[in-house]
Amino acid sequence: MITYHKTTLENGLKVLIHQDSTSPIAAVNVLYDVGARDENEERTGFAHLFEHLMFGGSSNIPDFDTHVETAGGSNNAFTSNDITNYYITLPKENLETALWLESDRMLSLAFTPKSLEVQRQVVIEEFKQNYLNQPYGDAYLLLRDLAFKVHPYKWATIGKEIEHIEKATMEEVKSFFFRHYAPNNAILCVSGDIKIEDTLAMVEKWFGSIPKRSVPNRALPQEPTQTEERSLHVERDVPVDMIYKVFHICDRRDETFFTVDILSDILSRGRSSRFHEILMRQKQIFTEIDAYVGGDLDPGLFYVIGKLSHGKTMEEGDAAIWEVLDELKKEHVQERELKKLKNKFEASHLYQQAGILDKAMELCYAELLGNANLVNEDLAKYQQITALEVHQMANTIFTKENSSTLFYHAKQQD
């Protein structure tokens, strides 16, 4: 059980405080309700660009990292299609330094031409290195575009094209910041061996005066139901063939999400999972194969990713995947198999909540989902899943007309 105190400042900032006396470290996590799905299709990659810009100097603090390091801390951030998340861990005695730093960049960035140009080049280089020049690097770019036709999930966090970041102007950057990086569009969690009253006073001191902003209502296009099987074949200079298959699923807030998630565990969690046992050990069609869910805030995807064994064809691999999926649709999962997976989930769930930063992140994300107390409720929801629900969900998701498959061929050597 993760206990917490919750309040909302007058400017709309949601604040969560978690006391944890087991560590002398404090964690400050700030989650902004903005991601790649909030971008203009002609200017993608902005949320990820801001992940970098937020470290390039704020209104009163030109060098963010130096202050963190001087306080004995460390910091980082990540961006997804749904959220942008920043965090700092440092000795609890220096907690106010972290709150000062985070509040100043929420107030305003420095917006210097030098900072924009430096971070622009960093992002462009990352795009080239990780997505264009990396083996299989463009796979998810192609896969998203194949699976989504209207929803902004059709582009990755890095963006659709390098040109969108290359051509980004200072005015566009400022506009994106003041629309989304606002106290009334953020959730702050402080975790550690701290006193609630003292921490709330510091939060009010540093964040209370930041003005509320006009955050636009999110009105994203709804992805239409897919009605036909989609596929794409590409050839690249890579070592082996791979299959990337996705199915449309519900969003993270949907009550059936937990059943979808456990389906992925049945297929690929551990050496006794269906994919590992049948497709890797018995038939030796794949050397690696995995299944997982994206967990997106809007209806997202269920992924099946497999690396084919030498000498096996795409047709053999695709047919083998469907055989395993069809078996799940025909026969109910045995109670013993389901119980084992629930036990594994419980162990990993408890492990993920061990650190103070982990708990701060989980509390913020649960609050974004609608209720911070979901961190204490999810385990019970998994434990309540029945074999019948798994069977029904498999039949709902795993259909040809709901599938999109990227066949990633290794270029044949002359």
C-alpha cells in the first residue's frame, strides 16, 4: 500500500506527497500531460524537443544540471506519445533545490537562439542515429503509419520527419511551451523521508505563484475501426528477417486493459510462455519473439515482434504466430497457467514499487489516469481476471482484419 497526501494549488497544479522513511533520498517527479499526440502533424517531434530544451536553461537558471550535481543529485526525463516526465533524486536535505529548479522551468524557459539550435541538432542527430542509421531503426515508424490512419499515434515521439524540427521557429517553440507546460497541466509528486507540512509549504512557495495558463482542450481524431488485414514488406541491410505484427486494443483506462495485458504475458512472459515454448524451443522458427501492450491513453496497440531463425521464411513465421494465437482463441487457458502469471505479476508489481522514485512516478501516472489510488488497486484487478475473460479477449483482438504486419526483410547478398 502506497500512502500519499493529495492537494491542488490555486493555479491548478496537482500535488502528491509520499512519505518513505526507508531512504535518505528524496525524489521529485513532474508529469506534464503533453506528448507527441498533441503535436501538429506538420510540426511533429516538439514534445521530444522540449524534453531536451527543458535542460537548456530556464528563466532564472542558465545551467540546470550544475545545480542538481552540486546538490548531490541526478536528473533525467522521458517523453512518450502521451506524456512528458521529468525527475530529480537528491539527498532529502536538498529537496528545496529540486523544487526551485522544477518551478523555474515551469515558469518559463530561457528561449535563447543558442539553446534552441543546440537542442535542435541533438534531436536531429538522435533521429539519424536511432531511427535512420540503426538496424531496424525505422521499423516502428513504418509500423505506426501502417496501423494508424488518422490518430496522431501514427507518428513516433521522435517525429515524422527531421524537417519538422529543422524548420521549427522560436515563435512555434514558445507557443508550444505556453500551451502545454503549465501548472494546470501538470502533476507533481514528492517522495522520501520528508514531512508533509514542510514539503507542502515549499511547494506552495516555489510553484504557487506560477500563473495558470490556457491549456487547449484535447480533441483528437478517433481512429476508425480497422476492417481489413494490412501488411507492408520492406528490405533493408539488416542481419535477419523480422516480423512486426500489431492489433488494435483498448486504452489504458479501460477496465479490460488488464485482461489484454495478461494475454501478452501468456504469450511471452518467461521460458514457459507459449511463444517461447512452441515457436522457439519446439519448432525453432524464431530465435527471439515477444508480445507486449503499449498501454496508451488512447486506444493503442498489442505488439508481436519476432526475429526469424536462419533458413525460416516469412510465410512460415507468420503462419506459426497465427497458430499460437488461434489456439488461445479455441481453448481456455488452464487455471494453473493463469495463476502462475498472476503470481509473477504480483512479484514484479511489488518490485516496481520498491524505490521512492518509482513510487513518485507511479503516483503521478495514476493521478493522470484519474485517481492516484489506482497504484493500490491494479493488483487486485489482475487477480480477478478469469480464463473466460482471457478467452473472450483473445477472440476479440486476434483477428486478421484487426492486424497490421510489417515484414522486415534482410537484403539478399549478391
